[in-house]
Amino acid sequence: MFDNKNGGIDRRGMLECMVWVGTGVLWTVQGGVPKSLGLLGEAKAQAAPGAFTFMQISDSHIGFNKPANPNVLGTLQEAIDRIKAMPTKPDFMIHTGDISHLSRANEFDDADKVIGSAGLDVHYVPGEHDMIDEDNGKAYMDRYGRRAGAKGPGYYSFDAGGVHFVGLVNVANLKAGGMGSLGEEQLAWLADDLHTKSASTPIVVFAHIPLWTVYPEWGWGTEDSAKALDLLKGFGSVTVLNGHIHQLMQKVEGNVTFHTAMATAFPQPQPGTAASPGPMTVPAERLRSLLGVSKVEVRRGQKQLAIIDQPLAES
Amino acid sequence: MNNYAKRRGGRHIVLALGLLAPVLLLLPPGRGPVAAAPDVAEVRIDNFTFSPAELTIKAGTKVVFRNSDDIPHSVVMASVGVHSKALDTDDTFSFEFNTPGTIDYFCGLHPHMKGKIIVVPQMNDH
């Protein structure tokens, strides 16, 4: 909650202190009726124009039913319910892939129903679990890619609130012994997509597998991500949102902030702490502290986007 | 393994082989001597690993890939253009290897998972 990155108290921090002391009441006018906002969350709703919020959700794995979480549809619903209950409604959501577990139609249907109950637009990219229908990804493209105007296995871009969003696919045409892969065709498209954007345009790139090398022994990285990051070098603000590893990780390198989200389905072990990167079974009372969503705030006048991770329950 | 049993006057060799055969059958499949007899061999998938990682079989053997992991995997043999469907827990994929040679394969979902099938020629009976 505290913006320690800016080295001290900021407007929001001051408001929060004031609320705690009981002196802070923010008045705002909505529809001509003055309304006091006692909660800090509501106070953010009146942030400066040009600011907006979106959600990152990831790895819902609808269709999974093993001990690590026998009810992934239930935990996805909990995540969506939390989003619905937010005092400030986000503008839209990004899903960083593994929507389904086995690319089955009923799995996609169930996911769509639950995610749709948030009443928000959702921008998807596929995970490797979304590419395993008989036609190796056609089910995903038919359902999600086409309506986004996506190319190839599902890459596309869109603009919102002055920010340029790019959805990349690094789970298609995987080669032996490797990690994720973007491929030359997608990289050429990316170069073309970016070259008309000014250096001051904030860029958000989202893809399933991390676009930096988290742990190659488990395939947690993208072989040709360096080429993509090279294309992003000239931009003042770049945020990379990924999933796949089912745990939070964040890294800042110059103007680029990398962030991986929790899953809504099941946690996975930290790199090297288990025999394999598969589903990690934890005591039932601990599960919800390892699942969750992330809220991303674009703040006017601030280069870096703020990412606030929200587990389904506190640990 | 040469079968000398049908050669005339080879009884002493047959006896020696009769003692050896159970030992050979006990050898695990994989690197080293080819196990006696099986037409079917198994590769087990568990913990994001193919076991055995290297399997040596005679031409004509059918290999059954069995997924015992709690995550789906698949089998991709690029050199023979084979791409299995995704295998959920307890699903299997079978493939008969008829041609001697080495076939590398990997998991289509998790390409860092790799394995190798070494196909040796079937020996002719004399």
C-alpha cells in the first residue's frame, strides 16, 4: 500500500495516515451530491485524470482436479468476486494464460462464465495448456484470438488510456530442450507494431511464460526474449506481465518492470526447491494465501506502473 | 542375442544360455544389453521426467508412454513428425518403432523434458 519506491510519504500515504488518525475525510462530488470518502480505497477513485486501473489474472487451469486444488473453478470465482467487490472498478482485465487445463471446450466455457461475471472486458494470451486441442491452438484462436484481431497463434496489441498494450504468445511451436519461444515472425510483427509509438508512450507487454530467465532447468524463461526486450529499449516505461510460474516474482531493470502473477488455481514451488515445477500441495488453510490476482495502476505523471498483489486470503 | 538352440550339437550352449537367460531377463531395460523378448516397452512420465530417459529397444517394439504425473504432458518426435495428443494423468500414447536408429523426443508442453529411444536391429533367427 505504501509507495516506498518514491522514498517516503506521498499523497496517498498522507491520506492513509490521516484516515488512521481520524482527521482525514475526502469530499468529492458525484452526480451533484457531496459524498465523503472515509476509506482510502475510495479516495483513489478520485485520482487525477489520465490514471486508470486494470487487473492481471492468470493460470486459472479450469479442468484441473488434483489434490493441490480440487476446485479451481471455485477459487477463480473467489478471485472474480474480490474484483467485483473493489471500491474502484478496474477498467479491464488481462489474463496471462493457462485459462484451461486441457484446452477442452467445457473448460473454456466454464472459465468464460466465471470471468464474465466480473462484467469487465478481458484481454487474453494463451498458455501452453490452452494450445493442446487437436488442432494445436485453433480452439484458443477461435474463442479469444479472432475477436482481438490477433495474428499467428494469438498475438495482438491495443491502446487504452494512452498506454500501448502488447499481447505476445511464447507457447507455440516449442522446440526440444528449450523454454518459451516468440519466433521470428512475431518479433518482426512486434518491431513493426512498436515503431510508430513515441518513446514516452508507456508500454505494457503481456505473455504467458516469463520474458526473463527465471529458472531454465524448469523451462521458466523465453529463449528469444532478449530480441523483444531490445525492441523495447527506447521506451521510457515498460511493464512486462507474465504468469506460468504460479508465484509472485518482480524485477526491475532500467525502465522495465517485470512481474509474474499468482495463479488462481494452484501454487508451484520456488525455483529449485522441489523435484519438478508441478502443482504444490499445501495445507488447506494456506492455499488461499498463495493464490490471487494483481491490480495494476497507471498513475498520471509517474513512469512506473504500480502493481499491487492481492492474495485470496492473508497468510 | 543369438539363438543357438536350433544348431545341431549345440546342447551345451543351450544349457549355458538356459542359465544365462534368467539373468538377462533381470537386467533393466535401457543402456546396455537389450532385454530379452518384450514386444512392448514402457516409458513412464512423472515429475516432469521421462523414465527411462534413454530406452533401447529392438525394431518392431511398441513403446507405451504412460503419464503418471499430475500435469498433462505430450510426446513430440520431430524427426518422425509425430505429435501425440496431450496426455492427462493415466493417459497413454503408443508408438511402434520399426526402423533402427535413434529417435529424440520431448514434451510439447514442457520442452525442457527430453528423452531418447534407441532402436537396434532385430536379430534374425538362424
